[in-house]
Amino acid sequence: MNEAQFRQTLAKLDGEFLMQKIGESNGKWIAVGRILTGSDLADIQRILNKEPFDYTVRSENGMLTITGIGEDRVILRIPKIPKLHLGLFLATVLTTLLAGAMMEGANIFSNPMEITKGIPFSFTLLLILGCHEFGHYYYAMKHNVDATLPYFIPAPPFLFLIGTFGAFIKINSPIYRRDALLQIGAAGPIAGFVIAVPALVIGLLLSDVVAVDSEQVGIILGDSILMKMLTAIIHPGLPENMDILLHPIAFAGWIGLLVTMLNLLPIGQLDGGHIAYAMLGDKHKQLAKAAFLALIPLSFLSLNWLIWGLLILVLMRTTKHPPIQDMYTPLSAQNQNVGYACLVIFILCFIPAPFQFPG
């Protein structure tokens, strides 16, 4: 164990332990301090037990001594899956399977086995959503933030095209540090993006190029910069009277990019709001207001933005991000680069008019 690793562990004790001295003795790192009000020795030990090194903790005369032994150990923690989470996930598997099958023209009422036609769409979409949420969950656990497993929200496919309203995790304890806030916020969009892009590539390779029928009524999907780039590479020189009929895997990848973009809006407690607050502090308020007001002109391009804005108002009631305890410790260059990477992802995924209906 080196000093950086020891200090990284101590950082996870923020809100529990106030360090007063730190030093090395006989190859072991030692920190001396006191337990903060509202915490106890059991809380400290619980946090240290999750770390990949062994530690000893000794309390004497009101002072606490933490010693890093330095022996690396592997911890395997498999969380118990609550029945509610499992039930919602299985229901979402069913509704997304139905949605995917309906996209393929299956009639599951006359032949229930045709529901298997929905597997490519369902698997791809749930993989993207799952990786997004488990990205948040992993970094929440890494920073000792209490978080639930993902809640998947099913939706009737005949009311909501893709068969799900998405997924989310619930944070049950405060996030004390800005580096933790940024990493937890950024992990989800980055993880989802990493899965959505190859899914979109595979799906475009499987998609058909068809003639445009001006009388055909259907939903027109908007293009992001990334979508235009991939389409130009995979289907170059597409004539004006031809268009791409997306394979269900490509459609799931497109939905993944849309979800990533919406979550990266720098508003409130969206993922983008977490990142903006971690990077800008109180200055994020101006950015959040500007981003929210930008939804008004965008609503003239697509009513989707109006609906998204109303959901933000109803669910969050504010564009501001709640304060965290430590906004004074500067972000490392690496964490700042993560924030800038999320900005690039947002720009690549931005779709001015996600859904259009030909008139």
C-alpha cells in the first residue's frame, strides 16, 4: 500500500472520521483522528471492510488510530436482489420483448411463440439501460454511497413504443465530495454510450435500405452528429429517394444515444446536473437555467422537448442541484477530463428533433 492508496481510503471516511495526523511507520501507513458526531466505530469498520486492503482500528482516549496493513485482498460482494427489483425487471423484459416483436410484425395473440422475435431489441435495450444504471451503482459503491440496485420501469408497448420508461437507481445517503459526485454522475452515461455505439453499428449493418414512400405514414427518427457519421460510413452515398429501415438492434442503439443525451442535460439532479455542479459549483445555476430555457425554442422543433421539460418540473421542481459538503477540494485533471468527455458525448448524441411525424 502506498500513500495515495491510503489517502484514497481515508477520503471515503469523510463525514465519519476527522483526520488530524498521518504518517508511515515500518512500512505501514497510520492515520490518527477522531470520530465525528453521529458516527461510531462500527461505521468506520464497515467502510474499511469494503476496501481491497486490510486495516486495523484502535480507539484510545477519544482518539482513533487507523493502520493500513498493506495486504491486498479480493472482495466479492453479490448484493441480494429485492423481490420488487426482480419483479420490475422481469416485467420490463416481457414488455420490451412485446415491443420488439410488434416492431417485427409479430402476432403474438395467434402465435405466442412469435414473441421471440423481440429478443434482439429487448436484449440490446436492456443491456444499454442496465449498463448505464450499473455504472452509477458501481461508482456509488466505490465511494461508499448507499444506493439501490436499478429499478426497471415497464410500459405497455401499445401505449409506449419501446416497452419501458427506462430505469433508475435511488441514492439513499449523501454524496460528500465533488469527485465522487462527478464520477457517480458520469459513469452511467459513459457506460451506456460505450454499449449503445457498437449496438448501433451492428444494427446499421443489419438494416435495410428502402425506397422512400411519400404516402407512407410512420415515425421519422431524428439524426445526431454520431448517427449521421455512422450512417455515412456504413451506408455511403445514400440517394435522396432512399432511406434506412432500422433493424431493431439499431433502433435500440438509437434509443440508447437519446437516453444518454437527455440524461446529460446539465439540469438539476440529472446526470449532467451532477457533472455540471461538480465542475462549476454554484456557477452551475446559470448553466442549468440556460439549458432549461433552451427547451422552449427546441419545443417548436419537436414536442418531445416540451414533454421532457414538464417532466423535469414535475419530478425535480427546480433546475438547481442540492449542495454537497466539500466543494472546496479541486477536481483532479483526470476527473475534469471525464467531465469534458461527457460534454463531447452530449454533443455527439444531441438530436434537435428526436421524433417527427410526417404531415
